[in-house]
Amino acid sequence: MRLTVLGTSASTPSKERNLSAIMLNFEGLNYLFDCPEGTQRQLMKAKSSYMKIHAIFLSHFHGDHILGLPGLLATMSMHQRDYPLFVFGPKGVKEKVQKALEISLLKVNFEIKAIEVKEGKIFEEEKFFVECFKLNHEIPCYGFVFKEKDSLGQFQREKALKLGIPEGPLWSQLHKGIKVKVGKKTFKPEDVIDVSKKKTGKKISFVFDTLANNSYINKIKDSDVLFHESTFLEKLKDRAKETMHSTAKDASKIAAKAKVKKLVLFHFSPRHKDTEKFDIEAREFFGNVVAAKDLEEIEL
Ligand SMILES: [Zn+2]
Ligand SMILES: [Zn+2]
């Protein structure tokens, strides 16, 4: 798994920083979290393929989070994408995708599956799932958890065949930790799975625009990496409240309460030129923190 911070600015891009978005690469496919203006060029600079984007997750519809969508869809279409793209977002996402196509005068030749999210599990594949949860912002806004599924251990196919369990659906049930019956015999997952090789899947959380509070702590608990917006420094904490955003200190307190392993701050107001100060203010409450720089990568 590789995480690439495509941008770190809030509300407008600056000379130094692009608007905020994060790309997650998992087993060869890309998952994009928010799609602001400038996303395409950042993807190119990060040598991350937009053609490999399997799904886009939009936290909310403020312009600094979605205005890259028309251009990205246009490029995908021009380059003959011919497989479906998922776009998840709050209520109204179908209309937003439709508008994006209208703006770019596009007839796309691939299917766009626009899906309105509700709290809970929104997307599931064989090896991971994505959950979303409500944040506290001026308009409906969601955070996301990307969770790699836990692995019970290594499946021993030789052993399974020896025991007379035929390859197919029974194997995948055992994989999922379910007992199976073959004739009169019942087999437990441990009979064919080497549990010494079990692995807990990685958990990555994304908290976009929000007034920081306890409402979402349970959802992001024990994350390996938490990306948390951090629009302002402490001296502008009143402004943070007014506009329903977080400060670096707010984000670090959340990280400590949720017992995450690593905190990555992003979404910095262009009023703050020097992002090192975010690092310093956050460190007071949570040690393993970094104020992200554009195009920074995290390998897990
Ligand atoms: Zn924003
Ligand atoms: Zn916003």
C-alpha cells in the first residue's frame, strides 16, 4: 500500500501548495480521496496513473474539493477508458457528476457509477472495504476509512485437497473463517489455514473539513495512518470555529484520543505560509505527527 499526498492547501491553491487530495494505491489500483483543481498534474508529478483510478471518494461539494472532476473525467475519456469508474459522495453526487460531464461537453465512453453515501460500509472488494462517517462542517461532509481485511493465515491448498475438500466455494468460505461440510465431515478453517501467518489488515482514515469533536473518534480508532485536516494554527482558532474547521492542536488531540499510530496533517490555509508551525503545535499532544508536503509518499 502506498499513500501519496497530492496537495495540502485549503480553499485556494498557493504557489507552494496544490489543493488537498490523497491517492491510495493498493495492489496496483488507485483510490482517490477528493478531486480538487490541479489533481491531474499532481498525479502526473507523482507518477501515479489516472487510468488506474478505480474509485473516487468525494468528502463534500465545496469547490476546493471537487473542481478537478470535469477535467479528470475528460482526460480519462480522451484516453479511451473503457471500464467503470466509481464516484462516491454525499447526496447529490449523481447530479454533480452529470454537471461535470456537461461542463466539459463530454460523452464518456465508460460507465460512471455515482453512488450517494450513508454512514457505514459503502464499498467492498475481496481484500478491503471502505466505510464512511459524518463530519461536522457547513455542508454535509464525510470522512472515510479504508480497511484492508484481516487475513486468518496462509491457505494450504495441498492439505485441503488431501482432506478431500474440493477447490471452489468451500475454500473461500474457509478463507472467511466459516466451517464447511463435506459429506458427513465438518472442517474448521484452522484445519487448512496456517494461522501462524495471520495478519491484521492496515487501517487508513481520512478526515476532511470538520470542526474537530468526539463524534467520529470511534470510527478512526487504532488507524495505522490518520489524515486529518488542519486548516489553521492556534492563533486563528476562532476563525476555525466560525468556518467549521480544525486547528493542528485539535487534530492532534483527536489522534491521541483515537490512539492512531501516525497522524498526517493536511489542508492548510494559504494564510499560513510556514507549515512547520503546524508540526510544532500538534507535537505538544501527539508525538508521531507530520505536516504533509505536496507529493509526500508513505509506504505501508
Ligand atoms: Zn476545504
Ligand atoms: Zn469545506
